[in-house]
Amino acid sequence: MTLWNGSFPFYPIVNACFPFNTTQAVIVSVFLSMLATLIIILPGIRGRGRLFWFLRMVMGLFVGAVVLTIQFTRDWETGWVTANTSYKSFSHALVNADIGLHIGLAGVNITLVGNPVNQVNETINYNEHFAWSFDADYDHSYSEGLERGLPSPILYVAEKFTTRSPCGVHRQYRISGHYASLTLWMAFCTWLLSILLFSMPILLYGGYMLLLMAALMLFSLLFFFTARNTSKCPIQFGPVSLKTDYGGSFWLTLVTGLLCLLLGLGIIILNSVQPKKLRLVFNLDEGKGEEEEVWDKSYLPAEPSSSAQDVLMVPLGELCEVTTTQL
């Protein structure tokens, strides 16, 4: 029994998946706007420090954008497989499709794309998200997928991460993702503090903040690594199996953390070995500190002196006579 152009009546019409993550798009747009603003005001920076100033701003925006964006990415762990599999329950029809598994800090994305997209009188192009953050119920999302009649490959993969699954990976991924997200939020706060310290400028403590941010980012990778290396149940589609590996967000976090580590160590070492070159990189004139010191001393009260040479003596004969006229 079929209806509505050959699709089963108890399955809804397939909704087209959105081409990109809107949260990531908003974050990238904000940081690109800030970069455009820096490019506009770049001609107003005078002297040879213009290039150093621009590089510092670009590096700071890049690190901040990465730390904030990877909170919402869903490709910390990814895997793809092409298989011939059943499409829906109560149907013997087989379809050839690409099945993808994308694991993030807050949940899992499962994609199903047909080869070709139009098969069995339907458009096979699914992208379903099942959240496991502390304010979400993964099992409830899975139950809703069953009620909506999602394709069998998506439900089969999603079932592996439920709390009732014998695989037992739900708890590990949920806790590891929570603590990794928490450390990344702390890293974002240290990034804000480092920007503030470098603008004051307090270069040494800004370098310490970069080291702390690098440590937090590497700790987030360690939390996710513990969940990644837990034993998993095989995700089998006939003769082929779906295997996952570290995704782009994992490697981007690793590279950014190592970059912050090198920058922090470089600032601390230069501050102790070559402070003049460090001040040159941050566009700080060498005589600026001396001028500020003189300016501060000019407002200090004169110290009293007990020496007789410091006392100003004026002879009485040199005093000017003043005549007054009586009104």
C-alpha cells in the first residue's frame, strides 16, 4: 500500500537538510566583521609597527574564533561508509547510500545520502542530530525518531549510543563531552584576559594567560580522547562496517593549542632575554616608560630638606618698597 507518489503513508515527507550549521555561521560572520574593521583602520596605524599590530590582531581573532567555534562543531569524530542497506522498516527495498557518523561534544549527527539521491521514489538526503548534553534527553530524541519513521540505517546507528544499548558508550561520550566543553569555555575566558593584558600592556602576564589557554585546550583533547578509546560495538552494514576517526575539530584544537603554547613560551622567553625586541613587536617605545615616570614625579610634593644650603635667603635691602595711597 503506497500513497503520495509511492511513499509509505506512515512516513512523513523528507525534509531537506540545512547546508551548514547556523551557529558556526554567526560566529564566523562576527569575527570576519571584526577583521574587516581592523583592515579599514590599518592605514591609520603609523610607523613600522603597522605590520606587527595587524599580525597580532589577526592571530588573536583566529584563536578566539577557533576556541568559540569548536564548542558547536559536530566533527570531533567522523566516519563514512557506502553500503547497500534496507531503507525503511516493513520494506524489503534496498538502497545504495553513503552513511556518515559525526560525533561532537553535545551530540551525534547521522547522515544518509543516496547514490543517487532519488531512489525508491524518494529523495534520500537525511541529516539527523541526537543531543546528549546534560539539558537534553538522548533516549527521548531517539524515541521521537522512531515515531517519525526515520530510515532504518539512521535508527540503527543512533541505537548504538542510547543508554539501554549494550555498547555502553553513552555515559563516556556524554561526560567527556561535558568536561571538554567546560575546559574550552575556560580557555575562551583566558583568551579574553590575554587580549586585555596585552592591550594594557602587561606582556609577561599575557604570556602566562596564553600558556594557561593552551593547557586548557590540550586538556579538552585529553577528555575527548578518553571517550574515543573506549570499546565500541561494531556498526555493521552487511559486509562493510562504519569506522570512525578523529575529525577536523579535534586536529584544529590540537594545532591551535600548540600555537598558543609556542606563543606564550616565546613571549615569556623574550621578556627575560630580549625585552627590547618584545616591546618592538608590541609597538611600545623605549622612552615611553621614562616619560611616564617623569610625568608622575612632577606631581609629587617636594621633599623637605634640613640643609642650610637648600634654604632661600633674601637680604632685607633687596626687598622692594611698596607705597600705598590712602583713599
